[in-house]
Amino acid sequence: MTAANSGQIKTAPQQLQLVLERIARLLETQPDAALAQAVVVLKQAPNLPPAELLACQALRRLGKPAEALQRLAILSDRHPRVPAVLWELAQAASEAGNSDQALAALANLTRQLPAVASGWFLMAKELRKAGRIEEAWRADLSGIHASSSDPELLDAAVAMNDGRLDEGAAILEARLQQLPDDASACRLLGEIHWRRGDMTEALALVERAVDLAPGFDLAREFLIRLLLQSNRLPEALENAELLCNSPVQSPGYDLIKASVLVRLGDQEGARELYEPLLERQPDQPQVWQNLGHVMKTLGRQADAVRAYREAVTRLPTMGEAWWSLANLKTVKLGIEDMAAMEQALATLAQGEANRAEDIFHIHFALGKALEDMKDFAASFRHYALGNSLRRTLVRHDADDFSAEAAAAAHAFSGPFIAGQGEGGCQAADPIFIVGLPRSGSTLLEQILSSHSQVEGTMELPEMMMIASRLQARVDDGEFPDFGAMVASLTVTDRQRLGEEYIERTRVHRRAGKPMFIDKMPNNWQHVGLIRLVLPKAKIIDARRHPMGCCFSAWKQHFARGQSFSYDLVEVARYYRDYVSLMAHFDAAVPGAIHRVIYEQMVGDTRNQVERLLAYVGVPFEEACINFWQNDRAVRTASSEQVRKPLFTDGVDHWKRFEPWLGPLVETLGSVATAYPEVPVDLLPAA
């Protein structure tokens, strides 16, 4: 607000008006000159309101808010309904430390102009300074509400939603040049950057939006989503707790906090949020499903079953809840359940086209139900339908992936690794369990985490994120290939990356034990990087017969990732790439990786556990043999199996489906026939 829009102040003669406009242009860059010229005008026309306002604005910009305030108080008494005067009075009072006077002016201003967001935002800042937090929060929300009808912001939002991201960004960037403290514009521009894939800039803008307007609940909610996507979990939790304190309460805020707690591994904390929500409002199938996931992870199977059944009772077409129920390995769905799922498929077929996720989940669930009934032909048909539909929704290029695996072997050759010498972070804390999903990795995690010196965490994404960031430097053209990028890493770089991993995973370590497990199976792709940045880390390769492992992965729908697993040929190719790269590392760094063959662990548990603990460097403890008595939370698909002693039932289960597994057998080839040895055609050249 400036003298140019000073409302009811009388219009000066034309020549004087030009002088006033010139003074206004000087305010930001030459406030001293503006003040001098305003004084000249006031000598010619004493008490001229526009000149007096300009003089006050110049004084404030010269760091003399008290002097400006004294004059503004007189001006506002004479012109109590002029927004520009009230705006300047509020700012001068705030800078002079007179909060009561600032708030009185802002109350007057927002009554007159409730649709002008800047008044509300300034009021929120002043209320916050005065310790009136809830009122400040509500003032921020009023400012956001006012912004929602701003034509410029509406134009930018329409452009964004229409996919015209550059146009929307241009509108907002120009606006922020004029109004750098516009929280709504910051948040909206942040979303445009997020849609472009620029997470760094998106986070910076949305963080600025909530800094400018801490009561901007929608911006904070978006910020939490971005922080979760960036795996900045402690910050996500901090913001979720702030959101839950909003004076404008929403059950959705507790759900957001619960999702953060789940990511942090605090299943009990999430349960404590879900259960009261359902007591107050039980008709929430999504929340019942979320509670089921938590109960399953905590090992409370009966409660998980009840929660999933509540979900499908309330929403019979909820595919993920059906699959989650079927995926409880000890639950067998009956005829009535199958009829309900078939009816759900019929309903979904007549509905919206975007219900593919529900459809493929139900096919996976029917496949499991029919498998339990020993109708293997019908079971395979539903598994195939679910996988086929799921495959259309994920991106995976088997040729590109094979090339990446070959490039990793080339980059991390034996001579290259040996030539790096000492370096990296010397922490011996991490134990990486790598391999394919469904290979027995959860079993190994449960065995190791039953040891007094080892803490189980979860599948941690940090090493994959570090590797992805390094690969981005290649993709951006900084290096010709991954090998050149890795070779450029200095001893300091390697130490910094290793320390970053240790620091970023610290949030998942709560037991105070000296060692911890990272069970992200896909880290087999990054064994070379692990050796460079964490040379003292332990790496355990969990390996299972390729037929059993690949078929189990194919018939298991994963909540995220594992895009290779929805096609029998592609999962077989992935397994071959894995065996080939691990054979390369066996030759490049002999003895660095400890391999556990699942079938040998099942058949000779004690000896295999003793070997495993010796490799990790901890003494044998009987609790590791009695691993099923460990009540820690387990998040993977094998969460139930590891809560009971080992049985051999699942070792050869794939043979029931052998008539339909031709593509898998053919593609695996020598990997299957040579198992557990590495076939000659995949051994590295001497």
C-alpha cells in the first residue's frame, strides 16, 4: 500500500501530484531524498496528507519508526479509514515495539479490507510476537482465505492445473518480485517446481511459505508430503506435530502424523492415533486398512484380520484391503470371501476406468485364496491377470537395467577398489542384507536382530538415495558415465558420503545397540559404493533358489518398488543380473560378502547362524536360534513367517505351478540348474 492508492486523501493539483509520484518512486532506493522532498512539499502545503504519509514512509525506511509512528498517529486520527495510512501505521508501530498500536491499526485495516491478504499476514506476525499464537494462526488462515480469491493467484493455479507450468511460474515469479513475502505465491510456485521434478526448489519455496505464514495449514501439509518424499523424517514429524496443534482441527492431520510415525517405525504411536479416530468415526475403510497394516507389523495378527475385514465390509471394492487380508500367510479366505471379491470385480468393471489398482489387488487376493484351496490353475490365472495389469502401471526396462548392472561391474573392478586404499567413513555399525525380495532376508534380519548387539530397523532408502544423487550427476552431463563419476570421488568425498548415510539413518536407531541392519534388498546394486564409502560395513547376501525366489516375487504384490517383479521373464532376467554382479564382487573383493543360502539355513539352522554371527563379529547367542520369540515390529511381506520356527513347507512351493512357469525356467536357464553355484556363463572373466 502506497500513497498512490491512499483512498480518501484529497487529490492534489496535477503538478503537485507528479511531484508526489516522483517521491514515491524514491522511497525504496533513496528514502533520504524522498524525505527531503516530502519536507519541501509540506512547507508549501502544510499537513498535506499524501506528503505527510510519504514523509512517514521515508522515516520508517530510514530506521526511524518511532518518529514515523508519532506523525502517523496524528494522520490516522484525521483519516481513520484510509488503508494506506493504517498499513503504514501498523508497520511503524511493529518496528517501534508498540504491539498494541500495531494490532489496533491492523484490526481496523482488516475490517475495512478483509479480502486483502497482506493485512492478515502482518496481523499474524504481530500476534505471534505478542505470544498470542492461536489468534496468529487464525489470522494466517484468514490471509490464505483472502488469497484464494486473488485473480493473479487464480490465473497461476489454473495454468498449473492445465499443465501450463511455465506460464504459471512466470506469473508467480513476477508477483514475488513485487511481493516477496507472499506465502500463497511461494506455496503455489513450490508446487509447480514439484510437478517439474525439482524437489530442491519445491522444498525451499514451501518451507518459505510456512516460515512466512506458520498458520498456513495447507502449505504445511504439502511440506510434510515433500519431506516424506525426500526421506527427511524428523522434520516431517516436527511439522506434523505442529499441524496437529492447528486451532482449525481436522482428523486428517492425525492421519498425516500417523503416516509419518509409520515411516519412522513407530507403529505403536500410529496405532494410538488410528484407534481413537475409528472410535469416533468407524466408517472409514482407509483408516481401518491403515490400522491393519500397523497391527500386522506389530505381530498382532488377530487385530490385523479384524481391521482388514472392517475395511472390506465398509468398502467391498477396496482391493488393497482384500490383498492385505489374503497376504496374511496364515489366513485362508473362504468361499464367501471369494464371492465377495468376484462381485467387487464385476462392480469395478462397470465403474471408473481409474480403478485399476483395486482390480489388480483383488486378482492377487483371489490368486492367494485359490492357491490355498489347491486350485493351482485358477490361482495362476488370477496371479497372471493381476501381474499383467500391474505391469502396465510401472516403468521397467530390462535391457536398461542389465546395462546398469554391467556398468556397475565395470566401474567397481577389483583393481579400482584395491587402488582406492583407505578411505570412506570407518563406522562399523551397518549390516546390509541384500538380495532379491522373498529370498529370506527378513528371516536373516530377525535372526540378527535377536542378538543383544544388533538392532533391526527396516528397509532403509538412504544408500539408494545417495546412489541416485550421484547418478544424477552423470545424467546431467557432468560425467560421461558412472565409472568416471565414481573415480572422481576424493577420500574426503567418500568419507562425507559414508558419514551422511550414518547420520541420516540415525533416526531409525532407538535401542542404543552398537550395530544396526539395513534390509533394503536392492542395495545389491550398490555393493561397490558401499565398499567405497563404508568399508567396514558388513554385507550379507540372502539367496534363495531362483525358481522359488522369482515365483514368490511374481505372485507377491509389493507396496512400492520392485517394478521388475510383475513379469516372469523380467524377474528372471533381474535374478540373472543379480547373480552376475554379485559374482563379480566375490572376485573383486574376496570374502567381503557373506552369502546365506536360504535352503541351507532352513535345513541346518544352528550351523548357519553360527557362521553368520562369526562374519558379523559378534558372539553366538541362543536368542538368535529362537528368533521367532523376538517381538520387534516387522514391516515386510514375511512378517508372519519370522514369528514362528522354521519349516521346510515353502522351499519348493513353486513346483505346484510348474506347468505354467515355462518362461521363468527358460529365462533363468543355467542360473537355475547350477544353483547354489554360479553358472560358468555368469562368472567374471579371469
